[in-house]
Amino acid sequence: MSHFEPPIHWNDYEDIAIKLYEKFGDDFNEGKIYRIRFTELLEWVLSIPHFAGTREQSNEGHLEMIQSAWVYEWRDNQK
């Protein structure tokens, strides 16, 4: 039985961060997350299952918020 996963949109920063952390785990620490090129981050976000946003809706502000949320998610998992 599969459970319904609602679509993820650009402003669901925390959900995106959780998905990125689930995908990459501790491969990226805080310093590495902040050094990821936005072009790469954009591709990773677009490849998240149930992600409903489009490339055209992306902007630097969204990507910065996703980076920050990912760092917080990474920190939360270091305890």
C-alpha cells in the first residue's frame, strides 16, 4: 500500500531540504552545501520525486533558502 505524497513546491524549503539530506546524507557538510553551484542544486531539486515546481519558477532566493534549510537539516542530524 503506497501512501499519498503531496507535491512539493519551490517554497517548501524544509521538505526539499529533507529530500536532499535523504539523498546525499553526510556526503555534504555545511561548508560543501554552501559551495554547491546553483546550477547543480537546481537539477537536484527538479529531480526530487513529487516535485511540482518548474525550472522557470526557480530563482536565486529559492535556491538560497533551500541551501540554508539543507544546512539546518544536516546540523539536526549531527546530534
